[in-house]
Amino acid sequence: EANARALDLGCAVGRSTFELARHCAEATGIDLSENFIAVAEELQRDGQVDYSFAVEGDLGQAAVAEVPSGIDRSRVSFEQGDATFLRDGLGQFDVVLMANLIDRLPCPAKCLEQLPNLVAAGGQLIIASPCTWLEEYTPKAEWLGGQAQQTLDTLREILAPAFTLDGEWNLPFLIREHARKYQWSIAQATRWLRQ
């Protein structure tokens, strides 16, 4: 849409934020990690960044990450922030994406409670998560699933007053650790429409 705004919460180095800019006039990425935001800003400014990926042990291989040429980088901005305590003044968005975030927050319910104020009427909320609840990231008392009920059931309870579940998908993804080790996961992706 001509004036659509998108928000990518937990954006890491911004790959999804750049993709959102293909469809929205403005795409904002927010991540807790200052290092991730620094890399995302370098990609936004320069269109590419040099990096190294693990091959084995201390051995690495140099590579270049590039923003695809069809993406207007001027539509993208990044900021460091906590998804649980978002700053005032962000405004409302037509699309809010939370990919692989909720099971890495110390208090995911608090993050979700902010969403009715962030998603514009008729807007979309997209949540994708492998639902890997670990005390390393989230105290057990704050888990949305994996105990008395599954994550989607809790999402329905929290989001139902303001959102309607519009779709659910299983999305496989692969995380490379090094040349001989990969992590295979299947995210539960849901789309919610703001009432």
C-alpha cells in the first residue's frame, strides 16, 4: 500500500525488515542487540556488509551480505529497543512482524499486551515461533505454552479481545551453525487481523 507502515520486532540484522519495505512505504526494525542494529544500519546505509561464517572450530570463511537491488533502502530504519518496553511515539502500523521472538522474551505476555496499540484497525499481526520455551530466556512462570496448554491457546486468550486469528502455517527453517551442523526447526506462524 502507498502509505503502509510495517514494524519488525526482534529484527536481528534486518533481513525481514528489508523485505517488508518491498510492500510498505515505511519499515522499522527494532532489536534489543546493539550489535545487530549496528549491522542493520550498515546494510541500510551501504547496501552490504562484510562478515565471516563458521566452517569448523576457529576456521571461518569471508562473505558479503547484500540488500537485494529491488529494495528501496530509504524506506527502512532501525533502532535499538526492548520489545517488552517499546518507546512511546512509535505510532500505529499496518503490519507488525514478530519472527522467532516470543519464546526469547523474559515476559512475552507484556510484549503482546502492547500490540492493540501498535497495530492499526484492519492491520495484520504476524507471529512466527518454534515455541522453544527455555528458562535460559524466559522464566517458566512466564511461558505462554509447553505446560498446561500450548502456545497458540495462550495467544488466542491474550489477543482475542483485539484480534481475530486469520491463518496458521507450519514454516520450516534451517539455521547453519557450521559446515557440518545445522538446526532444523518448524515455526508455528499465525496471522491475526486487528478488529
